[in-house]
Amino acid sequence: MDKVNAYILINVKVGTTAHVFNELSKIDEATHISLTAGEFDIIVRVTVNSLEELFNLTEKIHKIDGIIKTVTHVVEKELSKTEI
Amino acid sequence: MVATDVWITVRVVPNPYVFALCSFMVGSIVHVLILIIATAKMNRKKFIGTVLDPNFLGFFIPKNGLLKHLILAGLGNAISTISYVYVVALTQDPSSVLPFTNLVTAYLIIGDLMIEKEKPVLIEVHAFFMIILGAILVSLSRGIVNLAGLALVLGPMNLGTFLYVYEQKKARTIKIRGKRYDSINLRVWSLLFTTIFIIIMAPLIVGPESIVLSIVISIAHFFVIALDMLLAFFAYVLYIRALGMGKMSVVNALASVSVVISLPLTLILAWVFPDVYILPDLSGVFGLVRIIGIIFVFLGMTALSFSEVVGYILIKSKPGSGSRLLKKLSTIKGVEYVSATAGKYDYIVRIKIRSLGKAYENVLQKIIKIEEIIDFVWISVLKEWELV
């Protein structure tokens, strides 16, 4: 079965960015974690086996101290320069 | 790793051709054993190999395009290795020409241009040449440069290394079951192909008896050579993982830093084992040249680390834009991947580009001209963690 990729866009409380970043890096399903400047503070890309697993993962992320809001975008289709 | 290489060539196998054959024959056995161990399960979900590379998929037989890349990587490595031993055998003082292997970074810049079809920015060119020049200065010796040896280094040896790195990079970017081809399988298979090519090439130069001699020496000194190849395995796996992250030229230029790190290590080893390791010459003007070389390497590295820009563009599009917009976005230079998403934004585009100027010129200027885009937001990446 195809894996499900998703982006979780996160806003955090002031002063908690480093803590949230470190906690996110412990998540096995996270493939990219970017600390960003702009509308969101952190962008996480995750790869999971199902939407059910994605739901559980976002629940887990919500429990990290310092996170104010998350917006999840499920990838429906993707084109990558690295795919051959 | 270089320190153990020196130890073996001085104490165990003085003939460079036989050393190469022994290393790859023993290395093949060691690498296959590592692959078997790495394929064992740590728990229900994970292989032991995932500790070293999270993308590890277990034992995987390469096919089609991947197989082609691995065979070509093996060929490049074999050409480079045979050229290296030929230089060592040909020149009385190989250390006078071997520093020029650092120039392979210049070849890799051209390789990156071939892949990305884009000119490097000025700061990158400055940084590369600072690192290369620094590495050459650090490893220079007082020996007279042998022109035939130099031609071998600049020709087949560096071209072989270029082919090896280029094909490994191509293999590393192939995705299998949604993940990048892992560095453990890549290293093991490319080494096996290298061994095959070396077994074919070496006897043509030094005669078929070299095979028999290599087998005898490999059996007699198996554990010493196996230790050397074990270290090589870990060094190359980390190198291949780094290749998955960035440009070949950048990774190779950064790997040149090892010449700086090897300097204090050689000093310690030469003090402990004076009969095996030669004390690096740090006296007078020569010492000053080496210090200048170290400064160059660090300045180059610092400049390089500030040159790249990574960001995301979050896009809202007109209804019905579909795969047409997906394709338009993916053709923009600097775009790593485009994801059509379900959520507040319709597309998330990941950008990796050489400078902010190029991000404006190559990406934003193109985005604003796409009529299907209603609105977009640029988000700069300040720090990143990536599973590679």
C-alpha cells in the first residue's frame, strides 16, 4: 500500500521553538523538520502508512509543550526532481 | 582510515597493486557480512541497519537504472584505485602529486552544472577554490613533481573519482518504496562491482600471478585488512549519506577537510610509531604554508555554509489548475519537489537554491507569471533537520 505523506505546519509559543524542534526530531515518521520564518514557525514533513496513523501522529504532536496551532496538509500528488 | 592504510602498506603489503587487490577482496567479504548483519531485525519493524541509515530497506538486489549506476560507480572507483596504485608505483615520491586529487572538486562542479543546468554563484566558486587550494597546501611535500604522475592524477584518477561520485549521487537519488536508496546497500554493491573490475584490470598490468599472491596475503593478514575495510565502510556510508543531502562538489570539498584533521593525527602516530609514520614537515616556510592552507580550508567552508537558501512556497490556486500547475511548478529551477495538497493551501513547493538573488530571479519571478496562482506565501528555512 502507498505511504501517506503530509506537511504539518506549526505555530509555537515565543521561546519554545528549540524545545519543540528537538521533540519533533524524536518522531520516527518525520522526514524533514524545518525551523522557518514567516506565517508558520516550523514545517514538518511526515511519512506514515495510513490516514489513521497520521491522525494518531498529529495527536502526539499536539501534546508537545509549546505548540499553539497545527495545520495539516495531506499530499495527494507529488513531483520531485529526485524521482527517476 | 588513511592511517590504517599507511600501516598496512608499510608493515603488511608493500606492493600497491597487491594491496588494492587484497583490500577489495577482503573488503567484499567484510561488506557482505555487514549487509547480512544489517538485514537482521532489531524489533518487529526495524532492521539493525536503520541505526546507521534510517532509509535502510534490508537486502536489496539492484535492477535496471539503479544497477547501471552501481556498475558505473564500481568502474569509476576501479579506474581511480588502479591509477592511484600506478602513481604510487611510478613516482618515487607520490606525496608530491597526490595532493592534486583534491582538484576533483573542480570536476564535480562541472558535474553539478550538468545535473542542475545552472552556473555556480561567485561565492561558491571562491569557496571551492579556497578549500581545494588549502587542501593542496596542507598536504604538499618537498618532493619534485613527477609530470607523468601528475598527468595520471589529473586524468584517469580524478576522472575515475568523478564517475564514482557522480554515479553514487545518481543512485542515491533513486527512490525505492518512497525512500531514498540507502547508503548501506549502495556502498556494498558499488564495492562488489569495484572488486570485479579490479580483479579484471590489475592482472592486465602486473600479471595474473598478482591474483594468487593477493589471495595468499589476504588469508594471511585477513583481520588487519578487514579492520581497514570496516573503517572504510563506515567512512563511505557517512559520505554517501552526505551526498544525498547536497551538491557533489560541496560534499567533496567538505571531505577535503580531512587533510586538515589528519595533520594532528599524523603527528601523534609519527610520535608513537616513528618507523611507520613520517613526521609532517612543519618547520620554517613550509610550516607557514601549511598553516595558510588550514586557514584557506576553514574560510572556504564558512563561505560555503552561508551560500545556500532553502524555503517553502505555499500556494493557493484557481480551481481546476490540477496537474498542469503541478508540472509548471516542477520545471522551475531550484524547485526540489512540488506537492499538491489537501488543506488551506493547494500546493507546497520546496525550494533549494544557491542564493537569495537567484531565489528572486529564478523562482519568484517565474511564480508571479503563472496565471493559475491566486496567492502565495514564501517561508524561509532558518534551520533544518533531515532524515537522509
